Amino acid sequence: MKRRIIVTGDGSKTIQIEDWDEQYHSKHGAIQEAYHVFIEHGLRLFKDTHVHLLEIGFGTGLNALITLLEMKKLNLQLDYVGVEAFPVSLEEVAALDYCSQLDALDTQEFFQKMHDSTWEERISITKDFHLTKQMKDFKSINDINLFNLIYFDAFGARVQPELWTEEIFFRMYQALKDDGVLVTYAAKGSVRRALQAVGFRVERLPGPPGKREMLRAIKI
């Protein structure tokens, strides 16, 4: 499928899949969306602790990068697992230029290390941030009671409805520890009902620019 780099509403870039008219991040603002959904309503629930974090859709690495930037403010240690079935190319990563857009050129070597690191190996990006990238289908996730937080950042249900089903969310529920949290940009009623059906308590929260709402789900 044809892919191209586009500029989003906040001036940051993302990858668009033209055949689907779908983007890796919001066309209204890639960086704004990442901060609003995953940092403001996810990561900042934790402080002074060790967080085991699962990202569904590692993609461009933007969510991992901003997590690396923000974890220091929260005094966190991170074990970060990013699952991705179709990795982006290093050329695309370079064209996105996220470290410059985040005014974080001092993290460029760490961001590059994330993308250069070997799949299926736990790599120390910094002394407090450990990354394991897994190249596999989301239906292959079989972790039990391992994670405190899930960033659910799969492509939208409009183009990949199979990723937003009770089957997938049951795997997410099992993967989380008790009181674990899943955050996603999605707000469709069908997604909320699927999360509730497998046992999550679901909250509707104000969405990022361009979206009225988003969802946060808690394992109870």
C-alpha cells in the first residue's frame, strides 16, 4: 500500500496510508494526540514506581519517545514492550524528525537506538528505560498479569475492525495486572461495549484535538 509523510494540524508529521485514508497518528496533531491520550490520561497516573507498559502498535515510535521524555518528571522506571506487525522503515523514521519537533535533539541517539534495536530482545535504551520490540500479530499476545499500562494505538476500527473486538480486549484484560489501565484514542460505542464485555470499567474522557472523546479502561 502507498504511504507518504504528511504534516498534521500541530505541525508535526505522521505517515498516511493512502489506500485506507488512515494515518499512524491524528491528522489534527500527531504530537498533541500522543501527549493527550497516552501521557495525560495514562502515564501520569503513575509516579515514583516501576511501570510495565505494553504498546499495541509501536509504529513510528512517537509514543515511546514521549514516554521516555516524560518518565523523568514522574520518577519512573519503565519496561516498555512495543508490539508491531509491520515495522516502519528507518527512512520513514528519519523523515518524521520527531526529536527536532519535540525540541529534544539530546534524545536523538536514544530514539535511533529504539529503532535500531533487535526485535525480540530486551534492550536498555537508558538506565531506566528498557525496550522490547515484538514483531507479531496482536492476536498472538498471551501475557498474563504482566502490565500496569497499555497504550492501545492500533489503526482505527474503520479500516481494521478485527483489532477492536472482544477477543483482542480479553487478551488485553488478561495481560494487565489488577487495577491496570488501558488508554486509547478511540471512543466508538462498539469499542466501549467490547471493553466492558470482557470486564473493564470504562471511562469516557475529553478527546484530543479533532475528537470529542477518548476511552480509558481499568481492570477490575
